[in-house]
Amino acid sequence: MSSGADSAVFGRSSATLSTASHGEGVYLYDTDGRQYLDGSGGAAVSCLGHSDEKVRAAIHGQLDKLAFAHTGFFTSEPAERLARKLIDNAPGDIARAYLLAGGSEAVEAALKLARQYFLEIGQPGRHRVIARRQSYHGNTLGALAAGGNAWRREKYAPLLIEVSHIAPCFAYREKHADESLEAYGQRAANELEAEIQRLGPDSVMAFIAEPVVGATAGAVDPAPGYFQRIREICDAHGILLILDEVMCGMGRTGSLFACEQDGIAPDIVTIAKGLGAGYAPIGAMLASERIYRAIADGSGSFQHGHTYHGHPLAAAAGGAVLERLVDDGLVAGVPGKGDRLVQALQARFGQHPHVGDIRGRGLFRGVELVENRETKAPFEPSRKINVKVKKAAMAEGLICYPAGGTVDGKSGDHILLAPPFIINDDQIDELTDKLGRAIDTAIAAA
Ligand code: PMP
């Protein structure tokens, strides 16, 4: 079955979807035998490609021993191993890992942990969250409330907790022409200070942000110094900094945690996607010693939980993925491959009349499409250019992740690229060629 208007799976409009059959390296295949280069790892998930021997062996081995033991009764060897390795490789004083089944669960847990922390230390007045307009933190209600994507929030607005949204750090769109990148970064960060003052510092518990913005904007990396100023502001007011690295973490940007490149450490960090690399549904929330200690010395435990948190099979997969990323040097190879990808993108699109910006870090890259390269005017949203690029790319045999998120109505269509870390030079060229043809086809058709 290649497409199914009669699909029993409740989700996407199945009439437009092919049926995935199998995967090999950086390629996916459908049941009609068509091959697709996975240029975005789905949505920045498949960092090891689709047939990693070590991860498959780890899952099989764990399955033969133990698939599940409820965390209300047991911990497990794979969960302990994974948590230890995450902590050992995390920035700052991250002291504990809470294993979950995905990114939204990790963000929900982060928000609840922040709240419980302030109760434990005797500051019950702190409950407000500040986030950014150009952001995605997940689709469950707390995570959706934190996210700044108007389209995703719209239908559920009455159900969402109140969250303030400040401007993102998005130099291509927001930096003044006569301003340095550094000065812009400070100006953007200082919006947090202003918002804290507006809300009342003693009422704010956390600021949450993606170090490199993914799904809503196509790999927008922050200005130098931006996150250092954010960290300073949070510290000055005793506010927790939650970094959402669900998409940009696990080596995607060239360091295991993206924030390492910004020279800061979070109080809480969320990860998922690349942690399971698509082999298992897994996410994690990592918390600092200060937060862990406050709870351990206070009421004793984090009042949260899901049936499948700490799942042994998923943890075994995550542990093997982390070994591949760290011990086998795959993350160490990302900066070089990322440079190669950018060179190929620059060569193909550097002078393209409808490519306004090529950005990002490592193997996390974005291409912003514009109507007019000089004025940066976006395409009319009704032309749905990004959706058409996705379709044309699939027809070319390329998977890339489209987005049509707007920043205050000014920005338009983006294409996110996040290929597996095992991609080689020829495959990078294949990706760029196919993307070029898809963009030209989509714009001509729109
Ligand atoms: N945070 C970020 C930054 C994400 O990109 C995503 C998923 N795109 C999520 C959270 C939610 O993760 P999940 O889809 O696994 O729930």
C-alpha cells in the first residue's frame, strides 16, 4: 500500500502519504520501492541513519533480558547506565536525568520540576514562565503554552496556561543594519529583563528557550553573547533557565549539547529526538544539583511520573546511541560535515534570487526562502511555498522539513536540514541538488 485514503491510523491526511517500508544508512524506502535521502532525519531525529548495527544489537539484547519493569518498583541497568552517561557528558552541574518517552513529556516535566523547586525552597509565589515568540516546545498543553507558534496554539488557546513571550534572537530578521551582531544579541536578551520587571521578578519561575531554534524557524542560531546575557539575567533574579535541546541537542549542532557552544549551562535541559535516534521513543529532562538537592532534602521526590518513564528497552537504545555519538566519535565529525554541507548550500543557493538566508550550526541548517532577496520580503503565506517544496522534494527522493512559521508576521518559508551524521560528501551533494530542483519546481508552481 503506497497511500491510503482508507488508512486506519488517525493522524495525518493519509491520502498524501507513502508507506515506509525499510531503511538503510541515510536512505528510507517506501513499499513502491522508491528511495528517499533522509535530509532532515525526519524532524532531526535519525542522527545515526536507519540501520545502525550497534543500536539494533543493544535493543535485541535488552529485549531478550527485560523489556519493562515499572519505576515504582525498580530501576534498571540500562536506565542507570544511560542516566550516568548523560550526566557525565552534560554541561555545568547537571546531576540527575529523568527519562521519559519524548520531547513534550520532557518539557512538561521541566515546567513542573521548576514549580516544585520553588515550593521546596519556600518561594511559592513563583509560577510564571517566560518563553519566546519563535519557538516550539511540544504539543501537550504545558509545552504548547510555552511555545510561541500562533498557528499551533490557536485552537487550544482557552486550555493553555499563561506564558509571556518575548522576541526571539533572530539576526536575519531583527538586527538593525547599523548594529553589530553582539549589540543586537544584548538588545534581544534585554527583552527578558524588561519582561521580568513587567511581571514582577518574584513571580517568575523560569525562562525557556531553544538554543538553536528548530521547527518554527529553520535552525536559527543565536547572536554571540545572547545566551550569556540571558544566563546573567536569570541569575540576577533567581529564575531558572530551561534550555530545550529536544531538536538541537545530542550532537546535532556539533557539540553534544548546543549550549556548550554558547558558553553557558542550564538549570534544566530537555532532550529527545537524537537521543533515541528514531530507534526508540525516548526523551530526558536533566536537572542541576541545586534543584535535585532542594527536592531530595525537601519533600524527597519529584511529584511526577508516567508509566513508561525509565523504560528499559528505550534506555538500552538511548545508551547505545550515546555510545555511538560520544565514544565512536560521531559528534566529533559533525562540525566538518556541517561545514561541507554549508559550502554545498552556498554554492547552490548563494546567489539564488529566492534564498534569503542560509544558517544554523553543524548538521542543523536552515534555508529561508523569500520573494525578494534584497528587501527580504517573504512569499505570500497563501502560496504555501514550504509545503510545495516538501512535496517536490519527496518527488525528487529527498526528505526535508518545511516550516512556514512567522516572526511577528515578518518571516516566511523555511526548509530545515538535519541529515544523519553518517552522511558522506556525495550524499551531501545529492541532497543539495535535489533540494535545488525541489525549490525551483515549488516556486515555479506556486
Ligand atoms: N521541543 C522541541 C525543541 C522540539 O523540536 C520538539 C519536537 N519537534 C518538542 C519539544 C516536542 O517533542 P516530541 O515531538 O517528541 O513530543
